[in-house]
Amino acid sequence: MQIVNRVSEMQSIADSLRKDGKIISCVPTMGFFHDGHISLMKKALELGDILVTYLFVNPTQFAPNEDFSKYPRDLKQDTKIAEQAGVHYLFCPEVEDMYPGGFNSSVHLSGITDKFEGKLRPTHYIGVSTVVAKLFNAIKPHVAVFGQKDYQQTLVIKQMTKELLFDIKIVVAPTLREPDGLAMSSRNIYLNPEERKFAVIIYSALNDATQAIMNGESRRKIINGVMHNALRKLSSIKIDYASAADSDNLDEPDEFKPGQKVVLLVAVYQGRTRLIDNALVTIPGK
Ligand code: AMP
């Protein structure tokens, strides 16, 4: 595995790989690898000849009050994990190389970014879409793999790729979970043992709502209520949102139609740690 630190070096490598007819796949990450990241790398290895994993804690997607400075980092361990996973290039640019002095561009999508995460974190998706556009131009991949764990992000990236004509296939891979159901996340390390134990309630809330839908419930407010009721059992949880929406556009009709694909989106604080999760479910009956 080769570690690449410079954008210009990454671009030359990508050019020569493409010249040799190689299919480049990539997995964008902020590092502190867990099995969820590794599952994305495995998927990407199946989809291309050469895997570039991008490791960059992107400052512009964190608001000033968020956890950029304390976001967990362990480059040594990540290098080992990436090498074992079969990554060919680990691309870890410096902030100054990604955002040199005077950098003054951004990619701003409307619509999907105005809802849920985007509503609560108004600059977040501008940071995400800008950095992903840049990494696409640095790595020049044919395929990029993202996790369903960040569901709204996958919609944002798909919209950007389509509307700005990036010739890149976007693949979404399933969420890997701990044995008790908690979605793996680099931020889980913030949880103290008690918070960690009870964080499983997020998964229970998603399961309760999925079950309600499978039992015939299609009214959005009732489905949301099922999730809120489950989450409210734990006083340490503060709900940012726990909502059902159309899985393509995140619209929120009063009632979902038979056959409609719904995403259940949850964002909560467990203590001081913000956790997100989601589940996809189809309204029965068509
Ligand atoms: P992050 O490093 O947290 O920004 O995540 C990098 C990529 O890994 C994103 O596409 C995430 O959606 C994905 N990811 C994060 N957690 C998981 C998980 N538990 N299972 C699968 N993919 C994940």
C-alpha cells in the first residue's frame, strides 16, 4: 500500500492508472477505521482493480460548535487496517493542500440539503459536497462507495454526481452494526460504558417503527410517534429528529402509499454524543 499526501501526486497516479486501463474505486472516509469502513473497502475492491481510500477529517463540514478538533484520529492504526484490507493507495492530504490560502469555492445543492441534517447543520452538506467534488477530481475514480449509515449524504452525493455530470458510479453499502445492533461509528468511542449500553435504544426505535409499518401502519405521524416513544424511554437521549420520509427525496407526506419506499431517520444525542442511524422499509400492499 502506498500513502499519498499530495493532491498533485494523487492526480498523476490516477492518470497513469487510467492510462493503463485500470478501474479505480474509492472509499471516502474521515478515518478512525472500524469494521463498517472495512466493509466499504471490501465492496470497493470487488468493483474495481485499484482501491484508493481517502482519509481526511474535513474541517469545512464541521460547524464551529462541533467536534472537529476532538474527532478521533489514529493514522498509525488506520494505515495498518487499510493495508490489511487490501487498499492500494491511502490518500491523506493535508488541510493546506485541500484548502490553500484564498480558497473560495463551494458546491451547494438545494432541495435534499434543506431537510433533516441539512436543516439542523446548515453548512454541513456544503462542506461535504465540496470536499467530495474535490476528492473526485483528485482520485479520478470510476466508482465510489458510500455507507447507508449516512443516508441523506448518499442522496446528496447522488444528486451532485448526476447534476454536475461526474462520470462516477455511486454505490451504497449497508450499515454494519455491533452485535447488539448499535451502528458502528467512529464517534461511538465518545460514549461512556453506560451510554454505550443504552445506545442500542436507537436500533430498537428503528425496529419498532419497521414493525409498525409491516403491521399495516402508513401514517407518518404515527410512525414517528413509535420512534419517539421508544427513544423517550431513556432520559439521557435528546432527540434531534426521528422521522419517516420518502427514501428518494425525503418528502414527508401525511400518509405513505402501498409500495412506497420509506427511510426512517434518527439523530439523537446520547449524553453529549450525537449519533445517527436509519432503516429502509417498504410500505406493504403492492
Ligand atoms: P466516516 O469516516 O464516518 O465519515 O464514514 C466514511 C464512510 O463510511 C461513509 O460513507 C459512511 O457512511 C460509512 N460508514 C460509517 N459507518 C458505517 C457503518 N457502520 N457501516 C457501513 N458504513 C459505514
